[in-house]
Amino acid sequence: MMRPMSLTPTPDQLALLQHALDRLREGFAPLPDAPANSARPEAAAPARLDAQIQTVLLEAAARLQDNFPYHHPLYAGQMLKPPHPVAQLAYALAMSVNPNNHALDGGRASSAMEKEAVAQLATMFGWREHLGHLTGGGTMANLEALWIAGQLAPGATVVASSQAHYTHARISAVLGLPFESVPCDGYGRMDAGALERRLAKGGVGCVVATMGATATGAVDPLGAILDLRAKHGFRVHADAAYGGYHVLAGNLARPAAAAFGRIAEVDSIVVDPHKHGLQPYGCGCVLHRDPSVGRFYRHDSPYTYFSSAELHLGEISLECSRPGAAAVALWATQRLLPLERGGEFVRGLEASREAALELHATLAADPRYMVAMAPELDIVVWGMRAPSVSESSVLARRVFEEAAKRDLHLALAEVPIGFFGGAIALMHANQPTVTALRSALMKPEHREWLGEIVARLGEAADAARGE
């Protein structure tokens, strides 16, 4: 069985960090020594300071034990994936400088590394030209994408599917843009027919295509959405915060593969390296296909941008201060694990999808469970068979609690009963949604731990039923 990813870098890897810190210091060796400030207590008593730091760090470590084991394969719940050791080490290395990737004055090297890393993400989606930068996460990245849509079509409606992330409705409200959702089909994808009927009414400025829904991992029919754009004229934004890296995967089913095959045709893309990109939180990215939208970001600062004629990232970002360490960590990870089809990074994505398919098939064959649609990425959704939908929901919550007692950590999702097809026909449908169990099998190790996961789930299911 594959060993779970380490919670922290190994001692040997920490030694590599020390070597890298020594190399970094060499770059500043010509500077004269700065005398210690005698007013600072630590200058007179460094040993005492070290002891105090150790005390505080050990206290913090004890507090942090009150967490789920996100790094372990038995954590199979929310979208939490351990950052790669190279990302952790590179982040720590950069933090010794603490660069700010707003203006070049604050992060000259890390800004260059951000531009390189973001260009690699754009290339992954098939774009040679682009405008983009890192953000604090997917919410801020989506806000920038919808802000540009609102600048291009002031007051026009933003449309997304009923399974799109709730942030789009919130962001639209913040931006003062009308927002509407359109129904999904039985697979959790945007219903293209329903979208066309809404478009016929007019007034739509942007359609959000969800490339990996939060609850189910469903991928909207991007090809159909783009075809409707040719007829009705609107901006298409791909929210690929979760699923974006799967554009490289070679084992997607035909509908998802076809959707990702046309992602280069959209107007903007959001992807979160802190999800499948092996990065620490927070690291999101927004990309625009047309670099000329940079004109909407233009602003004047009396002191920030005059140190260089080069592009300062703050000139194309709504955020001001941003951690340069996040850019260095992403650059280092992509340097070690290039975004190439068939490479080590992509093999990890494909292994996670294989785990999801296997778990789905195993659950489908077990009479205790009912499965939703087959996973399009690596998220599996299933429910508990019971006389009624409400009883199924109660039972799912019990299973969730019993699984946690067995160190198996799942997630819960409230989904339409239609996602479960014929299984619901055997139950009393006394409510429109059902509480389901959900796993995001983001770790490649999940594939080899499925036997253990299924066994513990079975014990939890029996306990929840009182068996």
C-alpha cells in the first residue's frame, strides 16, 4: 500500500531548505553588517528568545492537532490536498525575503516567477497570449473575471447553472450585476436547452461554465454553450477552479473530454493551484484570453509604479498586496513537475480519477447504497437506501458520524433527488433534495487505499443502521 503523503517535509528536505537559505544569503553578502539593535530584547538574549519561540511553536503545534488529518488518504471528504514538499519548502524559502507581488519594488524576482508560472497555466489551456495573475483564491479570481464581464456589458445578467458555486451569485451582487441560475440535467451539468430559452429573452452578458462542480465534479457542456454564444453573443467564463488541471488528463469520459477540448475558446478562466496544483492556500489564478482587457485595470499611483517601465502585477490586479511566496512555490512546483500530458503530475490526476471510478462501481454493487451519476472527475456522490428520502438523509448523516469514529472522514452534500435516477423511484420522495455522502478523492494514494476506505465505510453503514 502506498505510504500517505508526509504531513511535513522530511529532515533531509529541511536540510535542503537550509542549503537553499544559505545560497539565498550569498546574494546579499556584499551588504555591510547591520549592527544589532540593543533596544531589542532578543539582541541581548538570543538563547532566551529561542526558548520562547520553541514554547510558542509547541503550543501552536498542539493547537493544530485539533484538525482532521487532511494529508492522509482516510481523509476523503472536502477538496483538501496536501501541498507538495517542494511547494512548502519554496514558500518557506521565499518567506525569508517576504516579497509582495504588487509592485516590482516589493517583489522583483517573485513577480518574474509569477509571470512565468501563470504563462505555463495559460499554455496548459492552449493560450499563447493572455492577461493573468495569481490571486488569493478562486473567489477573488472569479470576482475579477465577472468584473471584466460587467465592464464590457454594464448591467447585463450573469448566468450560471444551479450547481455552480454559490460565490457567483454573491460576486454578482457585490458588482451590482443581475444574476440568474438555470437548471441542470440529471448529471449535474447545465441544461443547454434551458440556457437557450433564457438567452432568447435577452440581456445576458456572461455565462459561467462550471468545469468541475463543487458538489459532484460535473462538467458543464462547454461546446453547447460556446455554440450558443455564436448565436446570441455573450461572454463565456470558465470556472475551472476545481477541475481546470484535468484538461491534461487522458482518462476522462467523452463528455468531459469534449468540454475541456474547447476551453481555449472561452473568454476567461479561473483555476486554483491550491486545489489540484499542489499549492498551499491561498493560490488562485485568473486568466483573460484578450490582453486588452488590461485597460480596465489601469489606475495611477503616486509612488508605486515608477521604479521600472516593466509591467507591475498590481497594474493588472484588483488586489494590492499579494504574497510573492505563493508565486515562488507555484513556480518551483511546476519546475519540478511540468504541466505535461503523460508526466508525473498528470499521472497523479489520472490515478485519482481511477480511484473515483472504482469507488463508484463498488458502491453501485452494494445494496446498502445508491449512487448518483458516474464521476466526471474525481468526486463521488452516493446516498443511503431507505424507505423515504428524508430517512435516507438522516441515515447519511449517521454514516458520516460513524465513519469519523473510525477515522474515515467524508463530506455531506445536499443534492437534487433527480441525480439518483431510478433509485429514488423505490423510495417515498417526500422532499426535493437528499443529503448524500461525498468524497473528493484528490490524492493519488486514494486508489491504493480504497479497500480500507470501503471496509470502514461498510462498518459505519452497518452501525448507522443498528446492525
